[in-house]
Amino acid sequence: MVMPGQNSQAKLTPEQTKDMIGIAVRPPFENLRSITEEGVNAVGLSQQTNTSLVRTPSRTDLMAGRCMQANAIRLVLMYR
């Protein structure tokens, strides 16, 4: 058994692959819920245990966002 966060060189079963893809394609609101409900409790930072570190937004639909510009990539060829 591989614990969460532990590296493994083993090949995943089809069921494990399906589960990983299911998490990877979740919509943003599901990721937010997972982080704010399950994630903070998993690491012991729930609002009940540590109110100074956890601030969960009450209106997630009003959270500010921004679009970032892509970095320019320049290929420099060097000849010897």
C-alpha cells in the first residue's frame, strides 16, 4: 500500500488511473471545496483548531482573479 504523498515506482491499475483522472478534471469549485473542507482538516489546520491560519472565503463567487501573460521564450542556438 502506498500512503498519500509517498512516491511509488509501481504501475497504476486501471482503477487507480481512472480515479486520478477523475480528480485531475474536476471543476474549480470542487477543488476549492476539497481544499477548504478536506485539505485543511487533513493537515490539522481546521478553523476549530487554528483560527489564525485559516480564512475560508464566504463568497467564493466574488473572488478576484487575473489573467497572466505568457512568458516569451527565445531560442538561442550556439555553435562551436
